[in-house]
Amino acid sequence: MRYLDGHAPVHDLTYEDVFLTPSRSAVPSRTDVRLDPVDGSGGSVPLVAANMTAVSGRRMAETLARRGGLAVIPQDIPVDVVADVVSWVKDRHPVFETPIILGPTDTVGAALALIPKRAHGAAVVVDDDHRPIGVVTLADLGGVDRFTQLSRVMSRDPATLPDDVDPRAAFDQLERVRHRLAPVVDTEGRLAGLLTRTGALRSTLYAPALDATGRLRIAAAVGVNRDAVDTAERLLGIGIDVLVVDTAHGHQERMLQVLAGVRSLDPGVPVVAGNVVTRQGVGDLVEAGADIVKVGVGPGAMCTTRMATGVGRPQFSAVADCADEARELGAHVWADGGVRHPRDVALALAAGASNVMIGSWFAGTHESPGDLEHDADARPYKISFGMASARAVQARTEDEAAFDRARKSLFEEGISSGRQYLDPARPGVEDLLDTIVAGVRSACTYAGAGDLTTFHDRAVIGVQTRSGYAEGQPLSRGW
């Protein structure tokens, strides 16, 4: 990466302060661009769902991995629960979506509670032998008494797809029968998954993130408390693919001690640690045992650290500086926080990040863990909150004495409850993924890069005024 005309800035910059300039390109199409991260995390797109309770759960982990990304299960989830999540995700099909399964005697109310948890917006009704006998969508349930049994409202005898179907053949069949989706069945006619027309298309565009045994990949986080190394050992034992050692101030002695302890376990998976924003922080964490360093203090949408403490650093400069140091040490960085548009992801990758972590942006999707709620205007939203907020701290300290919890509550940071509205045009995380990946691929073609390493090497960055940034925004001001 270099600055336009060699004009290196004298001030630190964030994503809105900079832009990419186009270069002569021999890349014919954005579909020719490879986005595989080069840090050993094993995905095919450089996107990671942050280890936030309001963002990363089993549905997020499954869906992202199927499309080549990675989700990090938060550190405040009990290890036995993480074990269940990991086992469940590893058991998901790498192509077919996981259906919502109900019986014919289940009620409309039960379906209404479950269907919004999946972007495909449907439930498959099965018989006692697990064979599909019907499909219900939200459209079928409108204006129906909640106690009505599904057998009375479902579409009967649904078209099905065989579990060895080719994605293109599946799309053509769904197009022919004018169905948006269909259950997938095995040779015995039992339900094996679900496939939508859009899902069939995506399966030809994204390579799933798979482990050595062909199962979906998943990451998990651990804090830096006194049990951190033991917890890390248990997480490694349940089969996680990436271990994240996480604390808000990553450049501290306790982090270095935990990293040394984790490295002594011979983890066999990439170890990520953070957060830091300086070269020295990167160097110390890599020396202590980190393969990848998370960069970012204060840029997150739910984070109040900078306003409360004055501590942090504008994210673009932090990523560029830290990535440069990591590269010299044979390590990598993840850009953590501050991305609100596809352009921000592209700029983080241009600055040298191998992956970009996304938090609140992904919280407003069907796949995030929270329940779907509606405001007075019937607009759907999910509740999001920062990991240093009152809500998160209460969850992490529920086993402590009331006095100790009360003391800690005096020093909470972060927004405890914020509404993340679902984008009507992009309500699922895969919808957002499509938009982000399309933007990043196009950015690479403008730079003349066929992969992320070349993208960083060829990126030419300019510095702009606030009005220059505003000029590039569409009139709708929305994404």
C-alpha cells in the first residue's frame, strides 16, 4: 500500500478519511478475484463475525462458514454450551441450509416464533418418520389464529430435491416449478436439509470454510482471567478451528502470560490475540505466541471507550501500522471494528488486514442470536450491546457475590442496549455478505489485483475531506 503521489499523512486516519484510487488493471472480471485469507484461518472470504453475544451464535457460525467466513463464539459462553454449539455446527451440511422442523400438530404460534430465526422464512412440516409432508411460510400464517395446527395451513406435498442434486440443477428445478425453496431428502425420503434458489446460486459462488475432515469451521474466544489457559485447553479439546484470546486492552502483562500458557499447549490451530493499535503491541503479542493480532480500540458502534477514556486510535492508520509490523514478524492482523459499509472492509484489506471482523452490522440480521422484535411502526430489529456494557458484564459475573458485582457495575463501558434494524433489502447475513464481497471484489479489480496479497501491494490510498467523503455517498444515503 502507498499513498497517492507519496503524500504520507501527518495525522492518523479512519476509513472515512481515505479512498482508493483506480489503477491500470488486467483483471477482466470481479468473479476472477480470489478472497482467500492468507493467515491460516481457513476461509474463502475475509470476514469474521465478532465474538459478541449479540452477534455470534450457532446460526451465525453455521451460515457464515457455509459461505466461507468464520464466527467467533464469545468468551462469556460456558464451555459446555460452546461444546454443544461446536458439535452442532460441525454436524451441519456444507451446502444445504438447516431447516426449521415442525410437526403437523404444532401450532401457528410455534411457527411464528421460529421462522424469523432463519432468513429463508419457512418451516418444513414432517411426519413421524421425518419425511416432509408440507411447508409453511410467513405468508401462510398471516391472519390465522395462533392455536391453529399447521396441518390446516401448510402447503401439502411439497416439491423435494435429492441430496445429491447439483446446485444448478436444483436452481433449474425450483425455477421450473416456480418455488422459492424446497426440502432436500435422502434416498429414504427423509429430510436432509433445505435449499433455496438463492442458496443454490450462492453455493456456486462461495466455497465453504471446511476443516480437514470436511466439516464447517468455527472459532471460539477466551478471556484473560485466571482460568484462561485451562479454558483454552478445553476449547481446543472440543475441536474449535481458531482460538481467540480477547480483552479490550490486549497490550498488558496478563495477556502475555495467557498467550505463553496457550502456546505451551501446542494448540495446533491459529491463535488470535488482541486488541492493540500499536506496533509495539503487535510485536509483544507475536513474541508471546500470537499468530494473528486483533487491531482496534474504540471504533465499534457499541463501544464508548474513546469517549469515556480518550484511549484508542483511528482505525485505518491503526490497521496499516500494525499490519506492517506483523508482516515483518511473519504474522497477520485482523481489523476489528469500525466497518459500516463495504468500502470500509475493502480499505481495511488494502491496509493489510488478512480478515475483517464485523460486529453490530451483523447483529441486525436473522442469524444473530437475539429474538426478532418490532417497533411501533412494525420495523423489525434485534437488540445489540457492547461486550463491556452492563448487560454483558452482568452475564459474565453472575456467579460472583452481589457486592463484587455491584462494585464492577460502577465501571461499565459500552452501550447496554441498542436497536439494530434489519435492512428490508438485506435482512440475512448472507445478503450482507453478498454486498460486502461484491464491493471488495470490485475494489480489487479497480486496483488490478486478483487476490488479497496483490490488493495490498497495489493499493493506492488518497486522503479526503469530509465533503469529499459526502460526495461519494448516494442520494439515498442508505445501503
